[in-house]
Amino acid sequence: MTAIFLKMMEEMASDYSHKFDLLRNYLHLIIHQAMKMQPVVQTEINISASYRITHQFLELLERQFPIEAPTTPILLKTANHFAERLSIHVNHLNRALKEVTGKTTTEHISGRIIKEAMALLRYSDWNISQIGYGLGFEYPAYFNIFFKRQTGLTPLEARGTLV
């Protein structure tokens, strides 16, 4: 570093027409030498396959919501649907999600469907059948059973408490 600094002092005293370009280059050398002295910081984060799969799954899950109309139900309803879309086996998807989040694929899907159902019950004027159909349930009774199993309330009771 001292040698570079001495060369810079010599160049300042010279008549060389491009001395400032040369000084700038010497300064870059000093900066790079200083950066070499710094401890190496890993800039790339190694992301595991499980993390990538989890991220892709959650992104696919969230893209389905909010539901725009009761006539267009969600398309990805089961772990198998998501696994097919991600081109992996359903067991691999479950294992990856469990490893990263501690929850199964079904728990994630059910939780997000319940979250959307609560929002629709609270903020829309859709009837229970329309909400159930929009959330991918073939019959209103299936939606009622699912909702009660997840929340302990029927959709109608939940709507009464939310309003």
C-alpha cells in the first residue's frame, strides 16, 4: 500500500497528461487492497429444495385468492392438485412443507380456504352456497361440514358473529 501511495505522489508531481486517470487507477488499487483485507461475507444464501418447493406452493395457493365471483371456483383444492402443478410427488410436497413450516399441505390449504371464507362471510353479500361453490365445494353441505370442523361454527353462525 505504501508503494502505491508513493507512486501516486510521484505522479502528482509529474507532467504526464493523463496523470489523473493514472491516479484514479492507483486509488482503485488501494480500494481493492482494502476490500481484500475484509473478511469474506457469503453473499449467496443457499436455499434448500424444500424451501423452494414451499415458496412455490404458497405462491400458487395465494394466487387463487381473492375469489372474484361465485361462478368461478378455485381450481387447486387438494394436495394432489398442487403437487401436479409443481410437477412433484404429493409425498415430496408434504415432506417439504412439513420440514419448512411444520404444517402439512392440507393444513395450509384448509387454513387459507377458511381465511377466505371468513373474509367473504364478512365483506360480501354472497349467500353461503355461493361462498361454498366459489371455494371449490360441490355442495353447500360439504362446505358447512368443512367450515364447522375447522372453526367450530357453521358459516351462518360465523357470519352472525362477524357482522
